[in-house]
Amino acid sequence: MQKITIAIDGYSSTGKSTVAKQLAKYLGYVYVDSGAMYRAITLFAMEQGFISDDHFDVKGLISNLELVQISFKLNKETHVADVYLNGINVEKRIRTLEVSNFVSQVAAISEVRSMLVKQQQQMGEERGVVMDGRDIGTVVFPKAELKIFMIASAEKRAQRRYKELIERGDNVDYSEVLHNIQERDYIDTHRKDSPLIKADDAIEIDNSNLTLDEQFQNILQLTTQVLEGL
Ligand code: CDP
């Protein structure tokens, strides 16, 4: 059967990656978490001292981008690819609230975006890919056969992310998580380069009140319609 490209965009913590993973597994497609790549560069910037609570050396980061190598390798336990920064597995470290607090500033830098968009486009060359992010349907794969745009209330999203972080053993406050989500929503939708917007041909799904299974069935049905129409 012919393979397609599926782009899933939307706000922070809307469950994009959960449904993208389910879909990729079901279809036998490759799943790519584009946000993990922005998070890995943010971790690099923090570790190299380009970014901290009181300073952000954008020029320094840009001139050192050539030292950043991002790759994905399948984790045999989770059956999902983990992200590697310069050969080191950083999957756990990129998910902290600290990285979340800086990532949208890093993702607003055009040089960072053009480097990652190129890599993402290469990963999708063969089709048979489900990629989630903020600009997948608008910039990375504007010709994707199926584009989904996920939304949910900020409170619902913060509750989900808070639960995730607590379950990982991170010591965070709900109010901090909500604040981070609202701040990232603002930066991601207002940046000059590839802001988060719904592509004209994307299908919007509000999952505030959908169960994971309802959401999956919904998107699977849309996928089947596209595949049958090829
Ligand atoms: O999982 P969560 O929704 O918290 O975010 P993510 O997908 O890991 O993305 C983290 C951040 O990376 C976003 O808030 C954006 O600032 C940035 N990002 C982006 O600009 N473009 C993408 N395609 C993916 C993520």
C-alpha cells in the first residue's frame, strides 16, 4: 500500500506525541518527535553555558551549532526512538521543566530552525512518517497528505503535563507547569520564523474531553479515509 506523510501540530501538551506514536505503531510508520530536537539543542545551550536564568548568548549558540549532532535510536524497551545529543542518550534530560522553560526561546532562532527543518525533511523523504511539532504541516511537510492540528484548554494540558512530570519523579508545582505552557504558547505563536498556526488544510481536533482511545480512533479514521482515497 502507498505510504503517506502525517503531520501533527498543535500546542504544548495536547497529546500530539501520544497519538503520533500510536498511529506510527499501528501503520508500521516511523515516528519523529521534532520537539525532542529543539529540546536537545536547548540542553546543549544550557550545558555549554550559552543560556541560563539571567543570560542568553544567542550569537554564541549560533556559532557553535555545527558542534550539535542530533540522532534518534530505537529503544528496545519502549519501542520508540530515543534522542541522542552528540552520541549520548538525552531522552530523560530533555523532558525536564528547566529545558521546557528555555526551549521556546531557542526554537525562535532562525538558524536553529533551518538546521532542524532540513534534517526533519530528510527523515521524511521516504514517506511512511508521522511527525509531530509546531510547523510540520506548514513548513516541514506542506504537502503532507494528512494534517492534524490539536488543541485543548491550557488547564487540561497543564494537568496532563504535571501528572507526567510527577510520575517521572520530578519535583514541580502545578502552577509552574501551567505558567510554562502559557508562556510557550505565547512565544510559539508570536515568533517571526514559522509561528505555530493551523495550516489551511489541517483538521482541528479539540481533545479536552476525549479519551486517548477516542482520539486515536478519530485520527485513525481520518488516516484510513486518506489512504482509501489515494
Ligand atoms: O511536548 P511539548 O508539547 O511540551 O513540546 P515539544 O513538542 O517537546 O516542543 C518543545 C518546544 O519546541 C515547543 O514549545 C516549541 O517552542 C519548539 N518546537 C518548535 O518550535 N517546532 C517544532 N516543530 C517542534 C517544537
